[in-house]
Amino acid sequence: MDVTEKFEKKLQRADTDFTKLPDGDVEPSLFRRGPYALTAFSRIIKPQEKEVEYLDFLDKVDVKDIVKALKEPSDDAKLTTVELIDKYGYNPETHTVVTYDKYILEMHRITGPKNNSDPDGKPAVLLLHGIFMSSADWIILGPGKALGYILADAGYDVWIGNVRGNTYCRKHLNSAINEKDFWSFSWHEIGSRDLPAMIDFILEKTGNRKIFYIGHSQGTTNFFVMASELPEYNDKIISMHALAPVAYCQHMTSPPLRFLSMIDHQLSLVTKFFGMYELRLTKEFYNKFTSKFCAENSILQPLCSNLLFMISGFNPSQMNMTLLPTILGHTPAGASVKQTLHYSQLMKKNYFRQYDYGFSGNLKKYGRLSPPDYDLSLITTPVILHYSANDWLAHIKDVESLYKELGNPVAKIRVPLNEFNHLDFLWAKDANTLLYEKILGFMSLYEKETII
């Protein structure tokens, strides 16, 4: 029996065991569907392609028998972030930032609508995306709905970050760097290296003394890492607005991530054996999924939405189905295996700590048997947490643990819609009235600290 066969048998056993997980706050029927749901995330790893095959069960579907006429994806699915910003009447800029470990990052900027595009005198705000995402996710909803545009209309100088490994940040100053070394990072490196580099660049470019910060999901994790490991950066942030904040992860209820936490050690061994360091979808899958299965008038539209919601929670009432092809044109945008494994480690116990390399690896890396915890009490930036009841990645109990540990928590605000989920913070139809208006209200309270 080869390694691949052994791994698949482990996956099959894990599928069976998965249905025995405690239900917690999640509808039990979702767990009873676990083996079917998990098939989408746990198929055979093909070593010759060095890719994880997601959703290969779709190959069994005869599209011709189900859909007679398929609509092509929106043109917006094929445009870059800068092209989208320009298309919808705003002034875009592209900036290159280099981290001290030589990763080349691309940042995008909205200086304002084209009739008010001068950024001088405007308070600056940095938006940072979650795992598998990019700068595009802050503008996909379009003018008047997407947070990036809403902030620009409100008179802010909007900077949108991208982190190492995503669509816009796959370069390194060392052109000879090998794949293993390039992808050898988790969200710890993003928080301790990428984010400080972005902040320093913005401050230098604008001349401002401080900026606002808004993060979603991993974008919040990155901030908590930076502000605790490099506490001097607290003085560079006016206020931090955490959307779906992720630090403590013990109560995560996402079925796929729960599953990964059960096999993270085996997965780490297998990915190393096959030389897999990046998590990405195959080109063939992407083309099929976006151009056929997720066309607006496809009968499989509910399936497409469920694949997204399977990770983050279900709320089809807030998902504009016509935007789904555009969303899938930009997401997933790339991430390292190590980023996902780091989160899976945190799901085992109630802690927020650095990457666990095992006893010998920890001794070499940290000089101790276990990884050090992040000291959240060192975060003195005013922090406002925005969370929801239907978030499978940022559970209410984990958000409460985070809130208690922060050095300067200002508020913990629950979105007033029980169905609101992890992705709704970016793409919900009513995100503006449910969430964004509150964010702008808090920012206006702190705005006087911006440029002095």
C-alpha cells in the first residue's frame, strides 16, 4: 500500500469519526452530512500534480443534462483590483512594498472618487483580507455597497493590502528561492513582517502619524500578532476594527476545518512528502466551476453557494447570487499549507500561540518544548470587535476569550442578524446598514488623531 492509499484510508476513517463530534451551537444535521461535505475537501492528493483535488465529484455531473444554457462569468471576474476600481469611477494606484525578508507585496489604493481623487489631507485606512483572499474582496460588492468604496466616498484615503502568497504577492527579491522556502510561512510571518512593512510604507507615503486599520478574519489575526510581538506599532494605529476576529479557535464549528484539525499532523507529513507547500485549486477545476457550475442561471447555483458557506456558515439570504461568478474569479487567491495548519493547531486547546513545530522543532526555534503564547495584553490600540452568531470561524466563545485578553478593548459588537456569517462581513447585501455604518461611526470619533 503506497502513501497515497494509506492517507486516503485515514481520510475515510476521519469521515466516520467526524460525525461523532459534539454539536455545540451548530445544527446537528450539518454534522450528519459530514461525510458528504468532507468529500469536497478530502479527496486523493495527486503527487504528480502536487495539488489538492477539491470537488472532483463534480466530474460525475453531466452538465448538458442539467443546464441547457450557461451564462459566462461576469467580466468583473477577470479584472484585477486596480481595473475594477477604475471601472467603477474611482482613482486607483498600485504600490510595491518589500518586507525585510524580501517578499514583494502589492498594495492597492483608492485615493477617492475621480471627482475627489486628491488624497492630501485625508485620513488613511488600511484594509487587510482573510486567508485565501485578496484586495479584490473589499470592492466586489461595488460602489455604495463595498466597504472600500464606502470609505473612499466618506473622505478616507483607502489602502488595501495583499499578503505574501496571494494572487498579487508571489514574487521574492531572491529569484533563485525554491518553492519550499518561499512557502515556508504562516500567518505569524504575515503579521510580524508583511503588516509592519505596509504600515510603514503608508505612513511614509502620506506623512500621517497614524492610520486606521480594518481587518477581516486572518487580517485580524495578523494585527493581533503584530501588535503583541511588535508593541511599538500600537502607536501607529488610531483604532483597529476587527471583522469576524480570529485568535482563539477552540470553538470553531466549520466542518472542513474541524476535519483538518483531526489530521493536521498526518496532513503535514503528506504535504512535505509530496512537496506541497501551497494550497490551491487546479486550473481545470477553476475553469469548470466558475464558467459552468456557478453561472447565474445554472441549476447548480445552490450547490455553488453551499460550497462557500460550508466553510463559513450558511446565510443564502444575504448572498447576491449574481455576484458568485465574480467572487469565485478572485477567491481563492492562494495561501500556504502552513497557514491552515497553524489555525488547525489552535483548535485543539484554548490558546493563541505561535506555530508548533513539535518538541525538537520548538526547542530549535523557540528554545522551549512548546510554542510561546501571544501576549494580547500588550495591544494598547483601541480595538473594536465585530462578530456574529452564525460565524463558524469566529465563534462567540472564542471572541469573548479574545476580548478579555486585549489590552485596550473598546467594544464588542454583535451584528444584529442571527444568520450573518463569516463571509457576510464582506459580501452581505445589507452589510452597510448592519455593520459598515457602525464602523464609520467609531472611526469618526477617533479621526482627530489622524494627521497631527
